[in-house]
Amino acid sequence: MKRSHFFKATLLALLASTSGLVAGEKFKIESVFSSVLFKVRHMQTANAWGRFNKIDGSLDYDAADPTKSVLEITIDPTSIDTNSKKRDQHLVGPDFFNAKEFNKIIFKSTSIKKVSDEAYELTGKLTMLGVTKTITASGEFYGEGKSPKGDKIVGAEATFKVKRTDFGMNYGAPNIGDEVTLIVSIEALEAK
């Protein structure tokens, strides 16, 4: 083995061992085929639903052991869509997402635990409004496939429950519920 190859292999092994990550295939989240939906209790009676229309992210996918995969998702809070422009304008303002100051919501997984053949528990760091909290979601891995162009794709869905007041979003409580359910469904395309 050439000396430069040896050092490169040693460096990669060291990085993998110190980060806890195993090298996998790189995928990019396909925003057209991915969704972030949410629901929150309104006036303590019914759920109000919405979605974020702009999401991005990546998946380091280990096909041999999906628990070694790493998912990172970025959401643009200004893309919120609750079927009411007036409400959406209020939500991106300082009472809620304060999107002028905090223009990204970021989730990065730190561990994935297999519960059954398709079910997983996904734990990671969620950063919103400048606050980072560890959250855990229940997830389902849908599997691998091929895009119409023959590229490899993978799909999964996870459900997160988040207390918005943990991130400093206190406006309207309790008439606007504290617990928000996020349903994140992704399709990721192999990066080239």
C-alpha cells in the first residue's frame, strides 16, 4: 500500500471511529417527493394542520445496517402553509418562528434503533429558534427502489412530538396547544 493511501485509510478509519459513523452511501432528500406535515390542538378542541413546503437534507445510508445511517433535514420556516396567508404571516413572525432571525429548523440524527423489521426509533438534535433539544421519533423504513431514471432511492417516515414551549415558542398557550406532532416523510435520491 502506498504511503499516501495508508494515511488516507487511517484518517478515514479514525474519523469513523471517533464520530461513531460508518461510511455509507450518500443520498439527497428529494423535496418534491418529501413532506413535513404538522398538527397542533387549537382552542383545546380540534387539530389545526399545516405543512412546510421547502425542505432539504441528506442521508448517509448504510444498507447493511440502517441503524448506522445518519439523517439531516433542514426546513425553511417561511415556507409554512396552513391554508391561510394571514395566519402564515403571523406564524413566520416573532410570536412563533421569528424567521427573520432564525431562518432554518434543523434536525440531525444521533442514533437509530431497530424496533422491528420496518420500525425504528430515531433520536437526534432539533434546533429551532436558536435552541437545540434532543428528541426521539418513531419511524418506519419503506425500503429501497429505483427512480424512473434508474437511480437508487430510499424512503422512510417518522413521527415526532415536540413541545414548542421547550424552544421558547410560548405565544397563545394553552389555546394553541403546546405539543406539536410532526410527520416527516422522505424520499432520498443517491447523490452522484
